Amino acid sequence: MQRATKRFRVFLHAGFVSLLILGASSSATVATAQSPGNFTATGDMTAARNMHTATLLPNGRVLIAGGFPAFPIGPVLPVASAELYDPSTGTFTATGDMTTARAWHAAVLLADGRVLIAGGDSLASAELYDPATGTFTAVGHLTILTAVYSATVLNDGRVLITGRAGTSVPAVAGAELYDPATGTFSPVASWAGECCVLALTLLADGRLLVADSDDSGDTLELYDSSTGTFTAAGVSIGSQYATTLLTNGEVLFAGGNDDGGWYRSAEVYDATTGILTATGSMAVARQFESATLLPDGTVLMAGGGLLTCTENGVCMTSALDSAELYNSATGTFSATGDMAAGRFQQTAVLLNSGQVLIAGGVTGIGSGTAPNFAALSSAEIYTPAVLIPAPTLFSLSGDGTGQGAIWNGLTGQIASPDNPAIAGDVLSMYTTSLFEGGVIPPQVAVGGQLAGVLYFGDAPGYPGYYQVNFRVPSGVAPGPAVPVRLTYLSRPSNAVTIGVQ
């Protein structure tokens, strides 16, 4: 999509808007007072985990689910347990168990605030976690997939899930769509992947960049979910790399390996030109590291496995405790603080505070014949030099709850119970904490359904604040207090309400 398609005139009284902005001063960018650029220990998880999932919930807590309790060599079985991390206390507490033990599965936050958890090691089932009840509910089986590699929420609210289709050897890749409105799965026709979809990246224009491994190497393709078509996008080096959508719309590929060795090199892909370009290299070669886009536009690369070999050909993998930051403006990596523990296959979640939660993973040093590795229950927090909190939506009360300061883009009237919006209306609102000049669009959920974002950018006359115009989706249940929430860089804002008829 285009970042600036149309800006609507602001009809709200200037003094009223000023009061809203002044009341939101606590959400502005603030410098941190705690160990900038360093990692600090937080509470331990209730169990050691690797190949688990971590999902930021609308209430600011993090859902940790499943995983292996030890390094998965031999008869190590996944677990069904789940727990919640509370950033306000720095502690983990158990929540209800999943309906099925899972590891190496996918988890995504849906527009209605629930979490879809799908697949696992040779699993084709799926379930939903409801934060309101703390319970998991099975939602049936995928139609063609027998294992899941990744899942991504599309701009229309559906979830694209990729994985292995069937049981043939060599493996054949496939994909299907989950529709939260109907709770059903449907296969994607003519999926182009031949073997193993290594990464899915939702681009700023709504297309998916698919990194796929096959006999000819690791290829990049673009998938348009609106038409169900693929186009070739180029070739990338390596595999098992970390991929990150940058605020300028490019995609960073960093680290990984293939049969010829492990990489510290990185590349950026520009979807507007179709060109893959080398960028700066990391300080060390990493595989299975975590990559987290920070609100200031840099990318935190943490941990991973490092392969070292002796002259006689004995190779060992060690868990790295180092981390570095990628700056897309300069195309360079620079060192930041070290983690408290070396780890790979960990999870990393950007919290509402602007900090990053690193949890679990594998530590140790070993080889295929001597796998001296152990799963971790420990967790730690990375604090950037500047903390940028999650976006804030404004309400008429000034406390960020209740009736939202969201107005009809044509009439200027607040979308209230007395002047309710209807499907197709274009509404406008102000928010905070978007990246200045960035092209990644925020997502806006109205009544649990994703709305089409028409414009996002600077709020006229209010530096540091941003305007978002969106269209009310059809099918929203009418009412005087329909919730509206904005999500940006995977962090949800507070919820306010509007009237809908």
C-alpha cells in the first residue's frame, strides 16, 4: 500500500485536540534509566524450553507455549504447558495447558486478541488461546499440511500457514489459509514452494516475501494473497537465516548456513526494485539467532550458534551470548551488550515498554556426535538506549479508555453512540510511537476485524504525533461501544471504543 494515499481534513476543534495530545505526554519517547544497551536477568520460566513460541498479548503480557524441555536428541517429547510473563513484575506464572503438546510450532495474534497456535513437529492440528479466560480450545486440523513451518497474519485478518504437505519424500511444501471469521482452514492452490519454506515476511504493500529452499538453492518469491499468484523475486544465499522487515520496507537477511558453511554476511531485499544487495556483515557468524526490529528502526541480533572447526576437521557448535545492532541507515552492524547466557533457538519479543524479552533456548557447546546442550528456563531483558513505548490511542475522557477520539473523516463528528459509523466510513484518529518516515503500515482492528488503512503519517500541526485514516470493515457487530485497537511493529495499543450501526 502507499503510505500517503489521502489525508483527511481535521475538523476537531484545535483546543480539544491539544488537550488530547497533552494528556498523552507519558507515551512520548523517553530515555531509559536502566542499563541502556545491556541485558539484565528477569524471572525464570516455570520450565526449560526451546523451540517454543512467545506472543505479546493485548494486555502487555507474553504467552509462552510448548517447546522441548531439553535439547531434542533421542526420546525428548514436547510439552503442552504454557505460561504468562508479566513485565510489571518480571515473573512467569502458569496458565492453562494446550490441548496438544507441541514444539517447533507457529503462533500468531489474531485481530480479536486471541492467539492461533498451529502445527508442531509432524502435527497438523491447531488451537486458540483466549487471554480473557486463560484457556486453549481446539479448532480442528489443517486440510493438507502434516507439519507447520511458519504463520503470518495477512492484511485482511486471515492467517497464511506454510509447511509440509503430505508425507512424500522428498518433502513437498504447501500452504493454507485460516479464516478467524469462520474458524476454517482451506488449502492454497498452486503453492510455489518446492521443499521447505524457511521464512515468510509480510511486506509493507501486503504481499508476502517467501524464502523457499529447493534443489536449485534458496529462492525468493512474492505471493499476492488477493490474486493467489506468485512472481519470482531473486535468489538468496544461505539458509536458516533470520529475516526482518525494516522500517524502510526492505527485508534484512542475516546469518544462517548451507552445506558449505555458516555466514556472518547479510543482504537486504528491495521489493520495489526486486534487487537483493549485500550490506554490512555481523561480527560473528550466527545461526538460529533472534532478530527483533526495535521501534527506533534498528534490529537487535542476539545469540545464535557459532560453528568452529579445528585443522583436523573436528567441528563444534557453541551458543553465543553476544548481540549486535543493525542500522539500516548506514548498512552496518555494531556491538551491544552481551546476554547473561549463551543461547540459540530462543524467543525474542518486543514489549510495550520498548524493551525486549529473551526467553529459553539452548545453551552449551557440542557436535552431532557429542551434543552437550541443555534447554534453558532463564530469561532476560534487553533495554535499548532509548525506550519508545507502544502506540497510544486517545479517548474523550483523557485516560485512554472508553469513547475514542476518533472522527468521521468527512463530517468531523466523533464516531459515538449518537453519531455511529457504518461499514465503509472512513475514520481518522491520532496516535503515538510510529516510526518517522517509515513505510510499515499499522494494523487497525475494529470489533475484532482488521480495517483497511488508507493513510498513516504526521499529524498536522503536532510534531511527534501521527494520524491514521482507516475504513470501517463490513461485518462488524453493531453497538455503542465497539473496541478499536491499533497494532504497530507487533505491539498493540490500548483499546478505545466507537459507535457502530
